[in-house]
Amino acid sequence: MQTDIHPQLAGRRDVGEAEDILRSCVHCGFCTATCPTYQLLGDELDGPRGRIYLIKNLLEVAPEDRDVARASLPHLDRCLTCRSCETTCPSGVRYGRLLDIARGLISERAKPVLARRMASLLIRLVVPRPMIFGAMLKLGQLLRPILPGALARKVPMVPRVDGPGFSKTGSSPVSGSISAPKHDRRVILLNGCVQRAATPDVNRAIEVLLDRMGIAVEYLSEEGCCGALDYHLAAQDTGRARMRRLIDLLHPRLADVEAIVSSASGCGVTIKEYPDILTGEPCEARAREVAGKVVDVSELLETAEWNCRSARVAVHSPCSLTHGQGRAGSIEQILVRAGMEVVPVRDGHLCCGSAGTYSILQPQLAGQLLSNKVAALGANDPEIIVTGNVGCHLHLQGGTDIPVMHWAELLASRLTDPPQADRASA
Ligand code: SF4
Ligand code: SF4
């Protein structure tokens, strides 16, 4: 796609990158068919190809022309950033990166409506602070019986998980702790902000599994947020500052560990993309080294064989894993090999509507996507639904009575024998 960059924008690194991405789009429209918002709204401008045209227009007008930015904003805000379109695109268009650049450009030209600005600010203040977020979540869960239905669904009760080797105290992982110094193999396990407060059993489960693989787990002290939240809420400078801080914490530890493990695929995909986001900054080389060591927990656990008591399971693979990290089917494969009965789920490539903060900022569309998703997940009578990202976990549990858990929690809670072999070293 040919773009006539406005002279006032020429020479900007982000604009040059956007132009390169736009050039790779051949307007075929294949992506439209797999876009969840296009499917719901039927408007070309609420599909990837239409949004790409809007972004092209942004680059072709002067920065002081605010009308184009204002007209584009609602359509870009309704994008889930699920990146289903990237998976479908035959030309390899990096739509997610293009959208990030466009959001940065729009934030320079037009402000969202006041209510959205206030909601974004509140989310950015609360969510990256586990103490505050955790306290608010607990309060919400306490008051849940008297809350209106729509609000109650935002504070789901997440079932606790137990199984072989789990701590009886139910405590969450301790920042800076080393859980099993007996092993030579070591990884850093990221705590995340929301997951640490909302679903602490996830990392406890992963500790159990990695211990069985002979891998010791370390945590960062003062881990902080990976920056995804601010970055995707158009506070890109704050997001980049959080990214630099996490790089400063992780980089000195790289030589001591074989991997940095993310158990929330939304955080993992962001850290893997630090080099793109921080291109041209002094920390770019270190960002590349950190990103090169980050793995989703599925990449590590799929190197072992697991034996488990079976369960009938429906899998929701998060978009950040399926489309963002290109790991469609990885959770299902691990569970099937471990002896689980994984039921078919229609439209597994479609987003559940969680999408970071989307379920809060676009509740109507997120609610429709959630209804469709839980209907698809429940269609074959699973005992349990599993996923791999804390946002999807909470969002799905708000829409169904079927217990939802992280797939690693299911694996750890149903373990029978130790892993038979390390496939990587076999
Ligand atoms: S599928 Fe790819 S090349 Fe075709 S319109 Fe969509 S983004 Fe462009
Ligand atoms: S990221 Fe998802 S919602 Fe956005 S255009 Fe692509 S497929 Fe549609």
C-alpha cells in the first residue's frame, strides 16, 4: 500500500516503520473474516483492513489536522489488539505494531472523551500495584453477593487449586525468594502484577512442575509492571519507562539463569517485543538480550513428559499466545500428552473479550465476545476450562460456572508420576 507521508512527519523513526508495514499490505481483505469486531459490527472500519486505511490517512495529513485523528479514534479503540488478523494475513503485515504506532500518533493529536480518560487513569493507577489491586479485588469478592450482576461478574471468585507438592499455607510466591536452591538449572519466574494478586496459585503450580523437572525458580525483588498496561493505554512514555526499569532488573541476572519464564502470555508477548518498542534507545541491545531469554511457560513445560489423572478440559488459548507468540495449539498438545481429554472448541482463534483492559473500557463488545466464548467452551461439557493468561482467566470465570484455571494449575494438581524424560536433553 503506497502512503504519501506528510512532509511534517517525514524522517520520524516511528512513521518510517509504519510506512514499511503499510507497504506490506496488499488490501486483500482476508484478515477481515477472522476479526472479532468486524464479525460483531459488520463495519469495514471496525475490521483490520479498514483500520489500516485509517492509519494510512493519519500519516498523510498534517499533525495539526485533528479531525482525522478524532474520526479514527473510536474505531481504533474498538480494536482488541488480539492480532487474529496477523495470523490470517498472507503478507505478514505486522498490524499490532502498526496499531501501537498509530495510538502514539493519535495521543499527540486528539484526546479520548473524559470518561475514558478517567477510566484509563484509574486502571493505570490501580492495576500495576498488586497491594492496592489485591485489596480492591478482595473487597469486591466480599461484597459480590450484594453487587449488581454486571459488576459481580467483574470480580469473579477464582477457585483455589491444590495438588501434589503444593504449599499448605496457600501463600503466594515471595519476591526475591529462591524456592529450590537444590537444582543446578535455574530460571527467573515473573510474578506479574495482576496475577500475583488475583491468581497466586499459578506460580505455585509452576514451581511444583519445574521442581519435578529439576529446575529451581528465582523471583525478582521489586519486579514491577512489564509496561504493557500503560503502553497500550496510550501512555507510551510511562510504559517505556516501566520497560526500561524491568530490563535494568533482569539484565544483570541473565548469565545466571537459562530462561526468564512468563506464566501470563500477555506480559510475555510484550517483553518479547521490547526490542521493537525500544528501537533506537540506549537500552535497545539489552532489551534484545532480555527478550531473547523470555519464554512462555509452555515452551519450558513442553520439553518434559507429564503423567496426570485425566480431566475433561476445554482450552481457551489466549490471543497473546496464539497470535502474539505464534503458539496456537501448544497448551492443547501438552495436556493431551499428559493424559487429559481435551474437547473441541469452535472458533478457538477468536478473542474472549478480555484483551487487557478492553473488558472494562468496551464492556458491551467484551460482554458479547464473552457470551460467545463461554458458549463455545462449554458446548462439549468440560469439567474444567483452562487458559494461559490472567486477564482471560478472570474474564472467563465471570461468565461461567464451570471452574476456570491456568492450564499449569490443572497439570500440577493432577500429577501422578514425575516427568518421564526431559525431551530437550533426550
Ligand atoms: S490480510 Fe494482510 S495484506 Fe490482506 S488486507 Fe489484511 S493486512 Fe492487508
Ligand atoms: S487486532 Fe483483532 S480486533 Fe483488531 S483488527 Fe486485528 S483481528 Fe480485528
